[in-house]
Amino acid sequence: MEKIILFDLDGTLIDSTDAILSTFHHTFKEMKYDFKGEDEDIKSLIGHPLDIMFQDLGVPQDIVWDYVDTYKKRYREISKQQTELLKFAKEAIELANTFARLSVVTTKTGLYSIELLEHLKLMEYFEFVTGREHVENPKPHPEPIHKTLDLMKIEGTCDIWMVGDTELDLIAANSAGVNSVGVLCGYGKENTLKEYTSYIAPNPLEAVKIIKNLSQI
């Protein structure tokens, strides 16, 4: 049976926390917004679309896209320098590539995600990167997963898995009718992840090993 593994990015394969935090603070300064919160407030929202993050941080809905545009311009400039692979991420992708077809499903902008993956020398392993601009409804909606599987031209019965670090990834997987593994190397909490999946791993490599072992049963 053909195996498909879809990976989230932030907190699953890459650590771009510094880039995200610095870009949020840059955006608040540029837009003259007096942000009263803490970095932890921003980090707790990573994984959500940018417009939702800004709104949850107090930005009025009618001007939120101005903030998103300012954020994206700055993020593209600094993201490569302030992003690194999480521990075991490369090994996870290399192992997964030996027995499965791979793609990325992220809430980040797909264009910037591809540039990051190329910079990290990982893009060659992935067939597609589905980002925020490619769907109307981002995770936790199942649309990004369905969109990716359509692009991959999945035929017949397949063993499909989503690997992610937040409940958004796992809820999307459940709604799309695919399997999932939650990883603890990112922004989600173990107790929360356990509400949505039977499989929890400390990092993406152990997640891939779980998928490989289950596929052999």
C-alpha cells in the first residue's frame, strides 16, 4: 500500500520562533501599535493564520491585513537567517523518503516556505508545499490536506499520515480522514495533543518511526 506523509513546518521540522517574534515586534513598531502582551502570547498562537494571530493579539479586524502585509515583507527578509532545522528533522525526512511520498501542509505562506526549504536543502524531498495562499480555509479545516492529496494525485487506497505539533494539525487530519502523529518538539502541549491522536512522539524522527512500524504490521 502506498504511504503518504504530510509534514507541518513550524515546530515540527523547523524552529523559526526568533524570526516570528522579531517580525511581530517589527510590525507592531511599523504600524505604531502599542502591544501590551508578552512573547509567550505570540508563541501560543503560532500555527494559526497571521490574520487570526494579529486579531487575537488585539489588532482590529478592519486593518489586520495591513499588519499581515507588513509582517510578510519583513519576514521574507530575515527568515532564512533566523530559522533552523529542529533536531532530528533532517533524519526524519530522509527516513520517511525511503518508504513514503512526502509533502508539506503549513499555515505559513507557501512561497516563503519553499524558499526556506530550499535554503535548508530539503525541498528536493517534498512533492508539494501547500501554504496559506493556496486555500480558502487553513488548518484546522481539512482543505489544506485535501488540496495536497489532490495535487499528489493519490489513487486507490493509501496509508496517509499528518505529522504536526499543534492540535490544528491533528484536527485537520481527523477531519480529512487521515492518520496523525503529534510531536512534542514544537508549540503544542502533550495533554492537548492526546485529545486528538493516539500517537505522540518527542520529535519528527520518532514520529516517522512510528508510522513505519505501524505500516509493517
